[in-house]
Amino acid sequence: MKYTKLSAAAALLAGSALVLSACAPGGPAENSDTGSAAPEGNGEVATGDFGEKYTVEPADTGLADLGEIETQDGSIAYSVGEDEFISYNSMTPETYSTYNSAVTERLISTFAYFGTDGQIYQNEEYGTYEKVSDDPLTVKYTINEEAVWSDGTPVTAADYILKWGVENPRITTGSGEEAAPLFNAISQSFGEYVSEAPEGDPAGKEFTITFKEPYADWPILVDTALPAHVVAEESGMGMDAMLEAVRNEDAKALAPAAEFWNTGWNTSPGTLPDESIAPSNGPYTFKSWEPGQSITLTANENYWGTPPATKELVIRFAAADTHVQALANGDLNVIEPQATVDTLSQLEDLGDQIVIQTGASLTWEHLDFNFMDGSPFADNLELRKAFAMCVPRQQIVDNLIKPVDPEAVVMNAREVFPFQDTYQEVVDAAYDGSYDEVDVEGAKKIVEAEGAEGTTVRIGYSAPNPRRSDTVAAIKSSCDEAGFVIEDVGSADFFDKTMPQGDYEVALFAWAGSGQIASGRNIYHSTGQQNYGKFSNKEVDAAWDTLAGSVDPAVHAEQVKVIEKGLWDNLFGIPLYAHPGVVAHSADVANVRDTPTQSGAVWNAQQWVRAE
């Protein structure tokens, strides 16, 4: 599963521009918080209506206040999937995924996080931020005085000055049409919307940023910052010279820093990065790595905030189809399996030894066309239409999703979800229903008119994945009759190799979302770092620029309609359905809280603990 930056396209069209009030109604539907709260951390356990256990009942959708706790010995095991950990730096297009971030988000603290309903919370143990001016939009950040990296180096403004340089689209290699960002960052939004480097003493705990124009997602623009002192040391530049080059946007001088930042933290299976280059400023740090099996994190002894409730967190690399059995065996304690009929039945058969939490999800499945040179769909809208006409979307939902979620529907938008209040309004404005019904004969006529009979369509996805292989089989049964030749090219290295190399005609995967307003710009804009298929449309670009450059919810709502219509009219791809969410965990593990957002159940893993 891929992240959007920072989250999937869940536009906030009802209520506050900063809170995902309309997107996830009250958090997970069956995660009731009705038990009696325990007064202290690891002792007495409260139980919710559906069997969830809490050492302290959550007061809201953010992290619970566990009070004074002591870290328990032992470990809790979790898996997000079979993909191996690949880098301490999760902020490149190649590494920004749920698989890698399940590890790195335990190691690196940020100013904000998403609660179980997508609401943005400040992480006040790490630091705070406040808007100090509306015109121009100016935000002041204050880092906790005690915040340090695990090697003892203080977390300072220098880390964020470097971050601004890393995400600055004006710091490039080459020039003109040959220009490309020097740093291989997942986003250039920070440098794009903030013209000058953060102001403040690089060695101090405060800095201020001034936006050149309003920005919809300003509360979460400043996210993960990697250790500047490591980059300065490993690149041989030294801190002062590096930060001066950042402020001057001096690409030539910054080349050594970029070389390390881009690849210096990448790993090979079983080889943990040394703490000297990969320190932690979060609740956990690296302990060990068994290649192909798991990576173990241990409590960060130099963490200044609330210590983790359990000493070790084990992230296992396990294929999705093994999770239920692993949970039954105790090899995994918390899982997030794909919600299929078979999976739910298997979980229910485990009885009281586990707890099952289900609810709405901000993860959605889609088919994306490849617009790169050589793809038959690249410059042929008619052929894209023919493919869309033969994809049996309703059959896919009826056979694969409705047995798990009877309320499931075919999804006809990308920026809003079927359970959002504004969904139908957006769909009515953007989509005329052309692809609601399968029309094999109509598709066949287009294929013949285009002289495209026998066109091979390789559908790629991350395998093994039974639900996606069943999806491809359903498409093949229908679209082969229209004159296409559908090939299932699902592979374990789809995201690492197949997608970057463009060795597919259609990609089948999911975006995982949360509360960012303008995240879709990174996917659908011509310059977006997550526009993997290289789609380009001037009208869509302009609408995204307008949306991202406004803090007005009315502007967001109107531009979402323009964007959705442009994506349908030009057939960027084909949305399928929103995923039903399922989390299951050992009955003796407390404080596991399902969330529909991209972070998944592991969002509060530092609070998981064995119930007494």
C-alpha cells in the first residue's frame, strides 16, 4: 500500500479546513469507548463494549494520556505486510509507504499527528506550533527543550532548515527543461510555499516560517525532519557550510549533502544502520533485524517523553495471507488483514482469544493508467474509455467487498469517500455515469475502430494478494471479450521495480489516507512526485494549484469538483471502492485502537501493553 503525501485524497469539505470531520464518522464504527478508565498507566484495565482493553480510556480521538507509566519487559508483534524495511529515510518516492513508515514513524517524532478520525493533533511532547500572522501566513514552531536525538545531539532548528532545503524545488540539478530537484524528496511543498529558509538560531529550539501565499495544509506542512548533524558530518560539509548553502539555494555546494540524503540511509536486508547515522528522537530505536523475518525496535533510553508501554516492538515481514494464522499462533499480536469473507470467518473462529475491530477506512482501491511512452493508453483517450467500459466494477464490489461490508458501493470519486456528506454532490458535478454498467460491445467497437484488437494490458500489483488477483481475473473475463488481452503481472517487487520502470499498462493498488486537504496534488499534478504514471493535464494542474493555495473551505469544495471532472473526462484512472477496515489483536493486548487513516493501527504502538 502506498501513502499519499502526507495522506490520501480525503478532502475536508464539511466543517473545519483542518479537521477530518466529515470523512470518518466518529472513528471506527465498532471501537466503542464505554469502559471505566483506570487512573494510572499499566495497572487496572478497562474494557469496551466490543472487547477492546484500555489501561486508560481515551478521552478523544488522539493519543490517550496514560499517566505515569513504567515500560514493561517483553514484546508485541505487528505486521503491515511482507515488504522488507528499506531505509531510515522514508521521505523519498521509493521509500514513502506504509511498510517502511511502520518502522520509521516509531523512531522520528513530528509536530503533529492524525487521530483515529483524521483530526490533526499537536504532538506537544515534541513541540508546538502557532499561527502568528494571517497576512502573510506566518507560523512559529517551538521544539521541546529536552528533545534530543538518541546520540545525545539536541533536536534544533537546523533540522528544519535542512528540511526546507531538501523540499525546495529551486535547488536543482541541471537547468531549463533538464532541471530536476537535487534532493529526491517525496514532496517539494515546503520550499514551494515558503520562499525563505526558516528563521531562527540553527542551534536553538525555535524557528518561524513565512508563507508566500496561503496554503491549505499549513498545519501539517512541516513533518518529518531527519538529523541535520548526520548529513553535515557524513557529507563532509560541516553544519555551518551546509546551512549557508541551503539558505543560498546553492545546488552545487549542496551536492554532497544531497548524495547522502538521497541514498546514504538506504539499507540491505539484515544490516541495521548504525546509530551514528540513524539516531532516534522517538519512543523506540533499532535493536535487531532478521532479514526476511522481522525487525525489532527497543525502547529509546534517551527519549524525553512518555516512555513506551512495552519495551520491544517487533515488525514482522509477513504476507497478508499468513496474518490470521500468525495471530492464532501468537507470532503476531496485532494485524490489519484485508477484509475478505474468508478472513473475517477465520478471525471469528478464533473466538475469545482475539478482539476484532471493524470500521470505515480512508483507503481506496483503484486502477491507474500508464501514460509513459510506449503505453497503448498514453495518448489514446478512446482506448482508455474502452477499457473503463469493460471493467466490471459492480461485480468486483458485489463479489469481493459487499460480503464483508454490505454497505459497500462502487466508488466514483477520488477526493471524497462514499461515506462523506459531500460525496454525492461532488459525483453529480463531475461524473456522468458512463462507466457504471459494463458495455463489452461498446468497448469492442472502440477497440476495433482504433485498430487495437489484441492489445496487451498488463495489470500490475503487489503480490501475493488474493483479492487483487481475483479483481484481475474478473477484469480479464470481461475485457478479453472486448478485444484486449489482459495479463496478470502481479509481483512482489511491483512498487520497487515494475512501477518505476513503467512495465505495466494498468496499476492496481490502494492509496491510504488521512486528513490532508491538498495531498492529491502530489498524485494528479503534472509535477507531482507520486504521479507515477506521468499523467498531465493543464486544467487539473490549475485546479490543484488554486485549491492548495487557499485556506477557504468553499474554494476547496469547488475545486474538488473541477478536479474530479477533469480526472474523469481524461480518464486518469478508474476508482473501484473504499476498503472496509479490519484490525484484530490478541485479547491480552491493551490500547490497540483502529483508525481509518494511513497510519493504521500502529499509529499508537508506543501505548500497546499486555493487559494484567
